[in-house]
Amino acid sequence: MNQLNLFIELTRFKKPIGYMLLFWPCAWGLTLGFDFSKEISTYILYLILFLLGAILMRSAGCIVNDIIDRNFDKKVFRTKDRPIASGKVSVKLGITYTFILCLLAFFVLINFNILTIILALGSMPLAFTYPLMKRYTYWPQLFLGITFNYGLILGWTSINNEINLIPIIFYIGAIFWTLGYDTIYGFQDIKDDEIIGLKSTSIKFKTNAKTFLFICYLILTLSFIIGGYLMEFKFYYYIFFILPVIHLFLYQFKIFNQENPANCLKGFKSNNLLGFIIFLNILIGKFF
């Protein structure tokens, strides 16, 4: 039971925000690409598969992150008790867990078409090199955005077996969504990160954080409006799109306080609700 608890802690399984933020772009892309005049059971099956894939890959990514960052995690108050940083789980065992999780994720992946499989495998280097980026650039959140929202493309190709401009427009918007919410998340550790020499957009834009967040969320909003136009969504899509806009520009801006880690975490977690709202909005666009 002790090993099981350590595994759950290692994979952050009790913190679903991570894998849900990975899942929502998959659900968006799948919903955008699916023809709802056809058998809906395929849509539901693919949603379940993408959720399983998100859980497995996020869990594997957490372990890789903890292995790579173990020496830094020891110096950060929030992360010093993580299983690998504290020595409760060995690096060798962590690698074994990662291999098993990736193997299970591969079994999920092979249920899709060849293009989706190839694109997903091509994203693996990005997924597992992200933890290194904070050592060399102030833009690790950009790499996270490219990686975390890649599922939007996969969701689209799993149905259409091709890529065009539409999923790319939505993908760009989703990248800036991640740039925004992970910048908020980064303010929890900004003091420790500056001391130990790690980089982030939180550090780069700490003197004008709200301006940076406004730009990120504005690009997200414009991308989804343009994407809706290209999808030929009716006016209901644009009416209900006011809900995510309110969440972004009123709620998150109101709650954001870079000097208050608890508020930063609360604002970050609220993006799970935002992902769900956008998912519902895309469904509205497809049906009305």
C-alpha cells in the first residue's frame, strides 16, 4: 500500500487538473472534426480513449519531470517532498513506471488511424524534453503549450485523417491559453526559481504580468472566433462564447495576484472549468 500511495503521488493522480488540461484540447479537436450525423458511439469511444491517453501520458510526464528536476525540486519548498526528490522512489523505479505507462498509452493510441499514430509518436520528444526548457529559456510555457495542446490536432485527425487550416487556428489559440494559465501557475514558485536559476514567463513578465496575460487570452479569443467562422458556426456559438471570455477577462484577472500563491493556484485550477465551457460551446456550434 505504501508503494501504491507513492505511485499515486508520483503520477499526481489525485490532482486531475493536469490530465484534464491535457484532455480538453483533445475533446475540442475531436468535437470540431466529428460529423454528428453519423454513429455517435464512435465519438463517445474516442472521447474515452483520449481521456485514458491523457491520464497515462500526463502521469508518465510527471515522472519524467520529477526525474529530470529532482535536484531542483529538493530546493523548492512546494516540491521538496516529491517521491523522487525526497528519495522515497528511486530513479530506476521511476523509469520503469514511465515505460509501463507509455506502453499502456501506446495500446490506446493504436485504436486510431495511421496519421494520428504517426503524429502522436512524433510529439513524444517534445513531451519529454519540456522539463529541460526552464534551464535554457524564459519560454518553457510556450513549449508546454505546443505539447499540451497537441491533442487538438490529434482529435481532428482521428476523424478526418488530414490536417487543414481550421485545427491549426484553434491549436494556436490553445497554445496561448496554456501560456496564460501556466504563467499564473509559475508565480507559485517564482522566488525559489529565481534563487536556483530556473527560467519562466512568470519571471520574464513579472513586472507586467497582467498585460502579458491579456495578450495571451486575447489571442486565444480571436483564434476561436476566427476558427468558428471557418467552421461556419451559427450565431449561437458567438453568443455563448461570451462565457469563456467572462471567465478569462473578469474572473481570472480579478483573482490573479502574483504575490499570493494560493490565489495563483486557484486561478490556474479554474481553467479546468474553462476547458469544459469551451467544449460545450463547440458542441453548440456543431449542433445549432
